[in-house]
Amino acid sequence: MNGLVDSLLVVILLLNLFTLGTSRIRAVIQVVALQGILLGAMPLMIHDPCHLQTLLMAVGTAGLKGWVIPNMLSRAMRDLSIQREVEPLISLTKSLLLGAIGTALALAFARHLPLVEGHAAGLLVPASLSTVLTGLLILTTRIKAITQVLGCLIFENGVFIFGLMLIEALPFFVEIGVLLDLLVGVFVMGIIINHINREFSSVSTERLSSLKE
């Protein structure tokens, strides 16, 4: 199982780099959905034997991250008639380069953490750090509000990956609470995006500067 988990984490790392190098919002939504499905499967692979709470968390994670939330964002994208992130604050090439450097640093840094020694999947920590960094880059360098929501989701995926090492120590309801908070957060961001589009006829957060006195 360890080799399979590491393989899935490598896929997630590659997906992170893909999101930094593409301007197509639909592609990023599809990446987030795929990451959600992969993250939903990981608890079943990491912890053996599989307990009921682990199974429920896996199903809930795959359902919310892999289907419910991506569908909500796809509908918002269709309603707002946007397809691409046209003018990011940092070019896609530079974002991709920063993501690659961050991934390399995460791999190097994780080797010195005693937390990784003997764990079921040695790539959990570097994959977590790299995914968090990817989410932060998208959140801070993209202009479209819906893309920033996707950055928040990727950031949360990184936190979730790190939490996989602690699933047996954390209460089940805490994990479910995190997923519900994420879902509520997406609802709130959807409302904010609609308000931005209604007031400014655009979902670019640059228009928010018009609110300054």
C-alpha cells in the first residue's frame, strides 16, 4: 500500500504544477475534483485495518471535494461566463517556476523532519507543504474571484494531506467539521462572487479597489 500512496501523492504534486501553469479555469476545477477523489481514497490505504470512521471520512471527502464543490464551481463559472484567468499578477511561467522550486524545497525540508521517519507514506509531508504553497500562489497571484476560491480549496487539500498522519489521534467529528466548514466557505464565496459580478459586471478582484475612500 505504501508504494500506491506515494504514487498518488506524486500525481497530486504533478497536478499542483499543472494548476500553476494553466489559465483555463475549468481545467483547474477538474484538477481540484481529481485531487478530492484521490484524497478520499488515501485514508483507506494509509490506515489498516480500516475503521468505520475512516470509511465515512473517505466517502465524505471524495463526495464533497470530488463532486459537490466542483459542480458548484462549474455552475458558477457557466453563470458568470468566464473561461480563463487572463491577467494574473504573476505570469503562468513564473508561477510554475515558483511552484517547482517550492516542491523541491518541500522535499528537501521534509527529509529532516523526524515526523517522516518510519511513517506509512514518506511523501505525505512534502506533498502537504507543496500543495499548501500551490494554494497560496493561486490565491495571491490570480485576479478572478472564482480562481481564488480554487486556491483556497487547494490550500485546504494540503492541510488535509498533513492531517492524514493524525487521523487516528483526532476525533472523527473534528474531521467532518472541517469538511462542513469548507463547504460553507464555498457557499459564502459563491455569494461574494455573485455580488461582485452584480455590482462591477466582473469577477476580477481588482474592481474592489473602487470601494476605497
